[in-house]
Amino acid sequence: MTDQELMQRLKSALEATAPDDFGDVLSRCEAGKGTVIDMTNATNNNTNNGKKPWRRALIAACLALVVLAGGGGGIFYQQAHAVASIVSLDVNPSIELTVNKNEKVLTCKGLNAEAAVVLMDMDGGHDLEGAKLDVAVNAIVGALVRNGYLDHLDSAILISVEDKDAARGERIQQELTEAVGGTLQSAANSAAVLTQTVAADKALDAQAQQNNISTGKAYLVEQVMAIDPDLTFEGLAALSVEELRDLITTGVPGMPIGRDAALQAVLDSLGLTKADVSGMEVDPELDDRTPCYEVELLIDGREQEFGVHAYTGEVLRGLDVQTAPGPALPASGDDIGEDAAYAAALAKAGVAESDVTWSKVKRDYDDGRLEYEVEFRTVGMEYDCTVDAATGTIRDWDAERLPGAMTAPGPVVTQATNAPAATNAPAVAQTGDIGEDAAYAAALAKAGVTESDVTWSKVKRDYDDGRLEYEVEFRTSDREYECTVDAATGDVFEFDSEPLDDWFDD
């Protein structure tokens, strides 16, 4: 309730209690002008004995008005606007909310320039004032997703709760973890949700304010500095939550160069400036076998991807990154080890280690089973597979042509003797697999597009319900196409086409 509403309610109550005797009072005052009234005890007693009961009500109401409306807005107003909790959300944007004991948002503030952009559609955060905390947080997470801050598989968001009531703080932390996790899942987003409760710390608050981050993120920075005290608070504060998390996971091997430096390293290697590039993304992969930043650029309508070493700034394009040492893992009877899993994946692909331009090996558990997720690239191809850590068996396998690599030589396809006569129809291989190039040709024929018109393309070989098929995507200057081609017959059984609309930012 606002002060104005409170005053109006008290005024109404006062009018209902006290009679409208203003005219009579004036007339009595005129008649008794010059008369001296002796204020005896009897007069006081008569007043107190109830002959004028409305006077007591008037005095009581006035006193209540003073108590309720005074003192900076009144007791009720103060209680409703007292800060009980401080909740912060950090990715690289840092956003802070103050909350009352009823878990309603009092203020929502962006702490850095990136946060201001995220909150732009919410009047800088003012639209969230008065909303329930979980509703406000989900709105912010939705805005972070729309602005591309949680797009990558390894993206992370940190939720921090500061509350003097430890039990309430932990409850809010749990509620927000579930709410945000549900929001991301419904958006088919796999970003990690990191949560923590923090204690008030004036010194840390000051450092956080100086660096335009939340106190919650400042606690994460302190965890990194506890491992390597030689690193600076200012340098670490500029990193994203994902980078800070990866540093802690890998034992803080040093100070990474950061996204901006990685982007600039690629631009310098190409002799370009930001003005020459129509789209760009930088994704930190500090926990990779070779710690790096993946830089994607859209140049003249074609998407190009580069790797930049996270600590040296070296552009890894065409470099045999496997010469870099990886973390040692035990190779026992139950765990073949990272190197053996990587070798098994290369053998499956029929690729020599010298042909690999980038790789990543991650040790993980799935339904209690230890496995390795192995990803690597050669010139023009990308491979992704899962290796059983106990046996070395390849459990899942996927290989696809990299964007912009359609001119690279594809696999040799054995042509059937009864191939269709039509020049635009794919030839069926004797093995029951027409091959990647033939599937690509079938998709172009369906669209009525020639290869010279294509500005970007991607072909992925996959299985669906036991059927081998090719998923083909390509773009011309004004349209985007997606289709599925039967690998045995070359039939296009799914086809979609739509106008091209800023696809890189999607």
C-alpha cells in the first residue's frame, strides 16, 4: 500500500468516526465570544466520561495517523519495502535484485553494460519491481537466452542468494535452481545452473562495485584467487562465469587471454577488422584437451571457425593441437584412459592424428557408466563420438561436413550399374548408401538450386529409427533450405524452405 492510499483510508475512517460539526462549532464560538471557561476537573471528567466520545476517537485516529504515516513512510510501508534478500544472476551480464520477506522484487539493477542491454525490454528492470522473485528471475533468464548468452553447450549461469536468514536463503536458492532449470529445459537449452548462498561482506561488496559485478560473482573470483593468488581481481572479474568455472575445474593453469583478445588474434591473422565481419561469436573452451577459444566469423556470407590457444593467444588454424599435453588419467582395467579413448575414435574415423586440427576429450558418467565424449575436426569434417571407458567400444558416432567445406573432396562412392538416367538424380551406391555428395545433389535438385548459388551448406549422416539418412542444410543469398534424404534411395522425404533472416544470430 502506498503512502497516498494509506492516508486516504485513515481520512475515511476519521470522517466516519467524527461527526461533521464544523458549522455548529463556529456558531458556538461566535456566541460565546468573550466568555471565560474555567477548565475544572469536572469539565475534564465530563469529557473523559464519554459525553463527547468522538473526541477520543479523533485523538486516537490522529495518533494512528502520526505513527503510520510518519517515520519515512510508516511501519507497514517500511516492512513491505525492507530488503530481506539480495539475489544476483551472472553470466557475463551481472544483474542484481533486492527482495522483501514475501519474495517480491523491490529493485532490479543491471551492474554492467551487457546487463543493461539484457534488461532493455523490461524498462531497465523497473518492469520487474513488485513481481514475484521466481517470475522475475525466469524473465531475466529468458532475456539472457534471447540475447545469446546461454547458447553454447558449456554455457553457465550463476545464481547467488544473500540473506541473513540462512534457512530462507537456502530455500530461495533451491527454488530458483529448480525454476531456472525448468525454464532452460523447456527452451531446449543445456546451460549449467550454478547456485550458491553468500554472506554479507562489505570489503567484497566494494570490490564488486568497483568492477561492475555482483557480490556473488566476486565470491567466484575469490575462489579462483585462492588457487592462484598471483592473479588479479580486476582481470578475473572481466571473465564470464563459464571461464571462471573452467579455471576452477582445471586447477587454474594461468590467466586466459579472454574473449576480446581471442577475437582480435583471429582478425589480425586474417588482416581484417570488425567492420569486415558481418557476424561473430566467441566460445571459451578452457577445459578442452587444448584449452582454447572457439571463434566463429561470418565473412562474405560464409561461416568460418578458428581456435585460439587460451593462454598463449596462438591461432590454432591448421595446427596439430594434440602435441599439447593433456591431463593424466589412470588407465586401469575399468578405465582405458583419455589417450586410448581418443585413439579409438580416430581409428573409427580412419583419421591419422596428424590430420586433426582441433580436438576435445571429456571424461563423463552416463547412467552410472564411465565414458569418454570425443570430438575432433579435420579439414572439412567434424566427428563426435562416445567411447566406453571400460572396453574402448564406440557407443555413439556422428560425422558431418563442416560449413563452407562442400568443395572439399568427399568419400568415394561406388556407382550402381542401374543408376537413374536423370542427370539431377543421385546415383545409388551398391552398399545401400548413396553417399554424402549424392545426397547433397538430391537436395539441390529438389530445391531447383545450382551449387554455384549456394553460400553455405552442411550435410550430416545419421540414423532415425534404424534407417540411414542424410540431413542436408544449405543457404543461398536469400533463402535457407533443410531436408532429409533417404541414404538408400536418394528420395527427399522431408523438405523445408524459408526466407533467410539474420540466421547467424539465431
